Amino acid sequence: MNRLKDATSPYLLQHADNPVDWWEWSDEAFAEARRRDVPVHLSVGYAACHWCHVMARESFQDGEVARVMNELFVNIKVDREERPDVDAVYMEATQAMTGQGGWPMTVFMTPEGHPFYCGTYFPRAQFRALLQAVHKAWTDQRDEVVAQGQQVVTALTPRGSRLAGTRAPGEETLAHAVKVLAGSYDAARGGFGSAPKFPPSMTLEFLLRHHARTGDEQALSMAGHTMEAMARGGIYDQLGGGFARYSVDAGWVVPHFEKMLYDNALLARVYAHWWRAAGSPFARRVALETCDWMLRDLRTDEGGLASALDADSEGVEGKYYVWTPTQLREVLGEEDGAFAESLFEVTGTFEHGTSVLQLLRDPEDVERYERVRTALLSARAHRIPPARDDKVVAAWNGLAIAALAECGALFGRPDLVRAAEEAARLLTGVHLRDGRLVRTSKDGSPGANTGVLEDYADVAEGLLALHGVTGDPGHLRVAGELLDTVLERFGDGDGGFYDTADDAERLFRRPQDPTDNATPSGQFAAAGALLSYAALTGSERHRRAAEGALAPATALAEKHARFAGWGLAVAEALATGPVEVAVIGDPEDERTRALHRTALMSVAPGAVVSTGPPGAEGVPLLEGRDLVDGAPAAYVCRGFVCRLPVTSPADLNRELRGQLD
């Protein structure tokens, strides 16, 4: 066992029995490199990463390779999900030096942390040769190596905003962004660009909001087609629900099998919003199945949600999920096996004659389909499942809280709302200390890593969504405290935000990237939460901060709209106000509930909702609002300027639709 035996990260613990003398990221590791006068080898990955497992088996578990690593380098292993700041700055260096990135990420650097050679996965023979080549360069050409590292640092040190913008996206920019997306849209298979294809969650949210505000049918069509194609393909688990990380092909057939909390939280929410916009029963089913999968497979004993399920089981990628015709018949018998083979496209779509299940058409015999699906899911439960990464990440749980709360409210599932509240209690009780967040916890114990911008922003987003569903003013209060920390600790002085706080560990540069990746960028996530908070409280300070944070989306929309999906979605909310709805009445009164549900069903982009009895305190939007002739009432407002209250769901619906005309 090496030093990683005491780590809390499941990824690091996967490497605890390597013969490599691993260090965790620490000042002590770099001090050791200076003492020994050797370079640092940094390896970054995550627990569900298939190619990380491959490189571990080929190289890090090999005694001869480990001997060379230990003799020539100080070796540091980092979980990118625990330390997104470390991952961000060295991934930028990797992409700058190689033109591409990915995990595992392999970086060689000076004892001062300056990278001079970067890459990703290396096969064993190539990696061993690389170790010797780097050692030789360090020994024979030290001055050149150190100079190269300094050049990388200088090149990556920002000299002002790389995506400078003067204002948030306006009407013309938002319309242009739809045209840019249409230019890369795959009309045959849905999605944008070619293989590999990742679920474009934030872009889908933008398209739905743009359609709601403008009536642009092309936006709705691109979103709906993409969501149907994804959920009918192999990237979606047709038996157990939930989405895999991405599809290796352009048709959503063969996934990279790891299943991440963040993808599923974002997708459950956007499928619910698609149902709200278009009334699709298919969208409702996928949203609920995805929520159920999150709670069934990722929920921890403490009420949080674990990070991911691995891609591999029994050392084989996808083994848990794929089927052969023979396996179907063994479980279902001849007739139902043939039915399942045809329905689920079991035609050898994966490796070694196996297939990923797809559902390209709805079955005519629904009862038979449900029977077959239940039997296959039950049989699959006897297979050895993929490992679970049990750490709870604050940001991703914030995304899940928003999804569970909204799906629970929209689909009449109070159990989902309760699950959202339990996750919120874990975050506020374990992750939040003296107003500051820690990024991760495990088994109810907080980790040592401080929260980054996306943690504060996404947790605030989740709490604000939960407030809209429950009316609990405590959620609004905590969200406000988190956003105040964002304003005080993360600002760059130019209207944007750094990804780390001003008192976080100093790396060779302070990370700042406003572009969306697999999740909303911290900056755009902060913009969304700030705008919602401003709409609920009337705070001009928070609204101005939101507008400033959206400025990079204007530049991105010109050619790269896919990387600003969440920023553009928030800009759609800004363009409509956003709409504010205050529902006043006894929460146990069915008339109050009907008004509240009607408010939550509004498709107005980014609409905020709050509900409480007359005289409710702690929520500025509710203050001064009262019943109307003793009946529950709803007030539709913009900028705290409200129209006359209404008392019937039909009248409220008309008021809300009128806000989009």
C-alpha cells in the first residue's frame, strides 16, 4: 500500500495498492521533488474513467514501470472531481501543447509546478519510453526544459479577459446563436457535430427557452429531435433509466458507459422542461426514470447523491449493460426473447456479438414490453455491477436538487421533493461551514478541498429551485449567503468571476473559464443563480452582477454557441425579466396549491416562483401581498412591479402567457 491508502477519494483509493509511490497533491510532494532534484509526474483522472483503468492496469500496476517512475520522478495522483482547479490549469496546458485533452491526463512539470510536457493516455511501452526521454531531457537539457515550462506559464497567464464582452446577449445575439447551432445540427440523428456526441444539456435548455419567448419552431424542433434520439439510443439505459456519459458514434448507439450524476441531473431537468413546453409523455417518462435511477443507484445513506457509476464491471467496459440474443432467450424464453431482440435492436451493435439496448420505436404491446423490461432488469441485477464513486460533490448535488425538486412538483411526486430536501440538508449541514463550502464529502464527513465557483453557484441554483417548489424561506436565505460569497471572493474586477476564491491555493495561474463543458461553467451558473436571486429579492446588486457575468456569452454566440448554452439560457431569462410569481395563501388550501402548480408550469424563461401565507417573512417578493376577498391569490410581476392579482388558475395562466406576447 502506498500513501493513497489514507485518501478519501474513491479514485485515489483505486491506486492505493499500486507499486508506484504516489503522493497526493500537496506542498510536501513538491518539496520532495526539490529535495531530490527530479521532475514531478502528475496523473489526473476520475473513478469512472475507462482509459484511466486501462493505463492503471498496463503501467501503474506493473512493477517494472513503477520502479522507473519511483526512481526518476515524484509521482502525484489527482482526482479531477475533487480538484477541478488543478485539473483546469493543467488541462489548459495539455490542450495548448498537444491540441487535445482528456483523461487520464499525464503532465511532467518542474518542482515549481511549471508544465513542460503533457499528454493523455499512453500505452505501456510508449509510457515507459517517455519516462526515460523526460528523465534524459531533465538531466542533459535542464535549462531548456525549465525555460519551456516558464514559456508555458507565461503563455497561459491571462492578460485581461480572453472572452471580453461589453454586455449580456441581447435579442439579435440570441437569434444569431440559434442560427449558429443550426449550422452544426445533425438533422438525421439529432445533436450537434459529429462523433463522439455528448448530451448538449445546456444548449437544449437555451433552445427551449428561446422557443418559449419567441415561438421559434426551429429551436423547439432541434431540441425535441435531439432529446428523443438520445433517449431512444444506447446512450440511455433502456432497462434502468439514466444516461451514459457520451456516445462514441454519431447516432447515439454505443455509449461510453460511465454514468455521471451531473449529466443525469441536467438531463432530468431539461426533459421535464420539454414536457412542460410540448406535453410529450415520452419526455415525462424519461425525466422520471432518470430521477428514479439517480435515487436508486446513486443515493447515499446520508441523503446525498454519489458522483458516478464506473464504465467497467469485472474489468470489461459495458459488460453489465449489453446483451446477446441467447441471453435474452435464457431470461425470457423463446417468444419473448425474440420480441425483445427485435424491439431493442439486439443485432451486434457492440463488441463480441453483444448489443447495447435501444428503443427506436414505441412498442404496440405495452403490457408485454413492461413485462419483458422488468424481467431483464431483474436478471441484470444478478450481474456484478459497476463500481460506484461514493463521494458527494457539492456542485453536482446542487444540480440534482434542482432536478428532483422540479420533477417532483411538475409530476406529482412528493418523494422526489423530499429527496431534494434531504440532499439540501446534507449540503448545508456537512458541506457548509461558516458560510464557506467544501467541495466533497464521503460517508457524511467533509473533505479537505474548498469549494470552487461552480459549487457555490450550482448549490445556490438548487436551493432557489427548491425554494420555488416548497416556499421555504431558509433555502432562499442560504442561497443568498452563498451568492454573497461569490461576489466577495470570486470576482475578477472586470464583471466576471474566477473559478477559485481569492484565498484558495495558488497554482501557476488562477483558473478562469466561462465556457460550458459537461456542466454549466461556474461563471454562467453564477449568472443564473444571481439573476434568480435578484428576481426574488429585488437586489439590483445581484442583477448587475448577473448581467456582467453573461458578457462572454455574447462573444461565444458569434461562432461557438454550443459552449455558451447556459449563458444563453440565462440571457433568455434576462430578456423576459425574468417573470416573478408570488402565490399567497394557506399551503394546505387546495386553491393555493392549484395556483402554485400553475405558476410552476409556466414556460417563461427562468421564471421565479415563491409561495407563502399572508404576512410571510424572509421573502421580499411575498412582502405586502395579501389574499383577495379571503381567497388565495397570485401576483405576476417583473422587477417587483406587479399586475393585479388573480385567484383562478385559468386567469393566472392567461397572465403568464401574456408575459410572452
